Amino acid sequence: MRTKQEISGINARPLDGVKEDGSKVRVLVVDDSMFVAKQISQILTGEGYEVIATAADGKEGVEKYKELAPNVDVVTMDITMPRMDGLTALELIMQFDKNARVVMVSALGKEELVKKSLLLGAKNYIVKPLDRKKVLERISSVAHR
């Protein structure tokens, strides 16, 4: 007879959001849509990531990054936001920390802005509407470099 603990570990796989040392990958979510920020947060926390902060626009995102650095592993950054757009925020974060790992979040049809963000230093991008599998794939590829 197997114990409950043995059975639950049979199909267990490591969570994407957990580093090799057992600590969680820390994420800053920057998006002016509370709905999208919540959706990204739920997808990530369900996979073991720790969302350490959210910001409602690029200006707040840059401020939070500077305040939390070096304790931010990945940033998800919406491209289109009020006060300061994601491209400007990306540039400022990259100036502050050339090793920052930023994943851009874009609506369909914004390919030119996505290309520009990759040239500015973004490590990857996610297209809205969000697909759970793609979000996890893209964040994981950046988080575990």
C-alpha cells in the first residue's frame, strides 16, 4: 500500500516558476488593464512564480523596477499604456539594468512595436489575447536563461 505522499509525487513535475535552488522566479507585471494584469498574475502564480508587484503604467513600472532591483527576475511589460508607454519604460529599465529580462505584452497587429522592443532589449513577447501555454513558455524561456 502506497502512502498518499508517494502517489501524489508520481506525476509531479517541477513548476516553471521555481528555480533550481527552490526559490521562486520573481515577476513584476506592468499593464494598465487590471484584467490583463490579474490574468497574467494568475497564470504565473499557478505555475509557482511569485508576482512581487504590479504597475498600472510604464512610469510606475520603471519606479517599481528601480525600487525592487535586483530582486526582479522577469518583467512583463504592456506596450500601449497611458503616462508612459512600454517602449519608453523598456528603454529606461535597460539603461538602469542592462541585464533586465523584459517580456513585452502586445495586442495583435502591433508587430512593428514588438520588433522595435526586441531591438531595444526585450527578451521575448506575448500577444493578447493571452494563451496560458504561450505565456508560460515565453516567461519560462526568459526566466531560466
